[in-house]
Amino acid sequence: MKLPEQIEAKRIILTGLNNPSFEIAKQIYAVVDKSRNRLREWLPWVDRTNSAEDEYTNFLVEWCKAHWEAEEGFAYLIISKETKQILGCVDIFNISQKNISGEIGYWLSDDAEGNGYMKEAVCALENESFNAGINRIVIKNDTKNLRSVHVTEQCGYVLEGVMRQDVWDEYHQRLRDTNIWAKLKSDKEKE
Ligand SMILES: CC(C)(COP(=O)(O)OP(=O)(O)OC[C@H]1O[C@@H](n2cnc3c(N)ncnc32)[C@H](O)[C@@H]1OP(=O)(O)O)[C@@H](O)C(=O)NCCC(=O)NCCS
């Protein structure tokens, strides 16, 4: 399964991180670093990302490029059409060719939050994923991550259940409860 290198939506362009440069790593790191205090509450990788080199090696090369080549995950920068600034990231990962399923993850910078960009990004990425042959898309979030829960609700995902106390949450020092949301291709066709 392949996804396009660019996906266009109304106010944003999703730019594939299939072959990212160190220059891009520096730009992403600057955005992550500026939004670190907010992002680290929900994304454990933020505390492990402390330089542009970490961003480049751990995220862009070992994750984005490798998964794109293996067709196991497709990560995109969310770029504003108007300002050309990086607003955040959205990706589809854990792709199973056998089960024709995948999982979407996302984050936005401090400046980009509260403008509906993530709803637009998720909608654009799921469209392309269903077109490429995916049948089921999952989104998982902490039951207490209300902004993320709001995105999944707004995007029309169905809450299939809660995995209770399934992951140790280092930031909050507790076992977290995880929502499992999903959308099927047939759900999308009914929208
Ligand atoms: C989760 C996260 C991406 C949600 O971001 P967000 O800005 O709340 O989500 P959206 O971009 O869809 O924006 C939705 C808000 O924009 C508002 N909005 C403003 N202009 C809008 C427009 N033109 N269209 C749609 N919504 C608009 C909506 O009203 C909505 O806010 P409200 O309904 O709460 O009033 C963000 O909070 C984040 O990065 N969190 C940290 C990382 C994280 O938790 N990732 C997920 C891990 S599971």
C-alpha cells in the first residue's frame, strides 16, 4: 500500500516525511521544543527528543523513512498554506496489509491549537488511506486527554472500548486508561 507524498486540504498541506533532510529536522525540532511543556504531558517521545540530531535520527530516519519504505507507516508534516509554517504532524502507523488496518496519531504546535487544523488533517489523511485500500482506522487516546478525545468525536470515530490501566504514564505517574476509537471505510461512505 502506498500513500501520496503530498495531500492537500482546504487550509493545509500534508507533506510526506518519506525522505527528510537534516534541515527539516532542525525546523521540526524548533517547533517541538517551543511546544514542549504542553506536548510532553501526552507524548512520551518529547522528553527523549532533546536536539535536532535526536529528531533526525530517532524520528525522521529510524521511524518516518524506514516505515515509509516498508509501507508500514506514513508520517506527514502539517503545513499552513497561508504562512508555510509547520503546524504539527499527523501519521498513520501500525499498518497491517493483512488486516487492511492502521492507526492515526497527531500533535499540533502551541500556536496552531484551537483552529480546527487537526480535524482537517485527520479527515484528509483518512480519505487517502481508505482510497489506498485501508478498511479500518484506529485512534487511541488517554481518557483524560480531552482535546484529543474531542478531535476523535468531531471526526466521527466510534468509541469501541476502554483499555483500563494499560500503559504506565510517566508524566502523570499513574497507569492510564486508553480509549480505542475506530472508523471503517463503510462508516466513511455513510458520512
Ligand atoms: C490533540 C490536539 C491535536 C487537538 O488540537 P485542537 O486544536 O484542539 O484540534 P483541532 O485542530 O481539530 O481544533 C479544534 C478546535 O478548533 C476550533 N476551531 C476554530 N476554527 C475552526 C475551524 N475553522 N474549523 C474547525 N474548528 C475550528 C474548534 O471550535 C475546536 O475547538 P472547540 O470545539 O474545543 O471549541 C492538540 O491538543 C495537541 O497537539 N495535543 C497535544 C498532543 C496530543 O495530545 N496528541 C494526541 C495524542 S493521542
